[in-house]
Amino acid sequence: MLKDPLKLEKLAAQTWCERGETLLMRIGPRWGHVAFDVAGRRGAPHEDGGRISPRSVGVPEWPLPTEAVAAGNYHGDEWVHDPSIWAWVHAPNPTATAVGCADGLAAGGADAWLVLSNRRLAVVMAASAARETEPEDEQQSSGGWLSRAKSIAKGAQSLVRSEEESLLTLWEAPSTVIHHFGALPMGRDVEPAWFGQVAFRDTSTLLIRMDNKVAAESVVSAGSALTSA
């Protein structure tokens, strides 16, 4: 699993960013569920429904959302107080930008990072963490010498990929889809929970739980850097 933000930045510069493209923000790796309020339907966790392939091979060991949040039976921002919720997506319809972003986060599981460059917003993960699905004819192979040879070749390819790591894009959109960035204090406790906000031009929104106010405000700073880029 790619956990080191400095390694993420290095990989982005080496394998992901195009000529003239620079990384402005990275949030991750994801450590909890994504709650949703899409077209009036609420709940948790958000699932991509198989709309994105490949996906992470890892199985997150996160606690389940509370029954109230899972069923969408909460008022206002009460979902904030469920510690298993890492992010929340609000959208008027399932085709909204924020839902696509949430799909990418769901497919990436605990390997997902949200990244922003001067050109695009994306969900990425280490390519070595991706699940590869074999064609049906290979899955039904008799297990003879040809099958074993293919297995050995795949093993060698996996070794090369592990030594030459790269980033895999699960979802992306041009930065022009973004309306604004925000840092929001939320919840009903004396000490608020801080969230970074990415609001899109189609009125959909993504909120991500941050460690503190300074971390949340770094999202706003990234937006300012994008504007001046």
C-alpha cells in the first residue's frame, strides 16, 4: 500500500503528471467510508457498482458505519460524528461529478488518493495495488504447461511492476469542473470536525475529513494555487 505522501508526490511527478503539469494537492490514503446523499437517497458506504475497473485488491479493515448513517437516518451533519466516515458526497443525480469522484474512491479502497494538479482532479492509486481480471478462457484453462508458462510470465511482469511503480488513474476530470474549495467546521461538538470541501459547477460536492483546521485550510490554498496557475 502506498502510504507515504512524499513517495506519492515523487511517483506523480515521474509517472503521472504530463509535461507542464504540477501536483498541487494530495489527500490520502483513504482510511474510512464515503457516505452519500445522491438524488435524495442517503446512506453509507458508497459503492461504485462495478462502474470502475480495475480496483484495489485490498480489503479495508474499517469498522462499519453506524446503523443510522448506513440507513441515512440522520439530521443535518450528524453523520460527521460517525468516526468510520472519511468523506461525504452530495449530488442532485447519479451522473454528477462528485459521484464519479466517489466511485473512484470506492474502487480504490484504502489505496485511493485524491490528487489535484494544475490541470485535473483525480483519484489515483499505486498500479501494483490494482486487481487484474483474467479473460474467461484463461480462467478455464486446463492447467497444462502453457498455463504454467503464462503464470511464470505474469509473475515476472509483477516483479517488474513492483520495481517500477507507477500511479493508476481510477477517475479524473479537468480542473474546470471545480467551482470552489472550502474548509468547513462541522458537527455539534464544542470542538468541530474539519472538512476540506470540493464544490463542483454542477452543484455536487465532496467533503473529506481532515486532521485539523490547518489541514482543511490547505485545501483552500490548493484552490488558490490552481486559480493562479
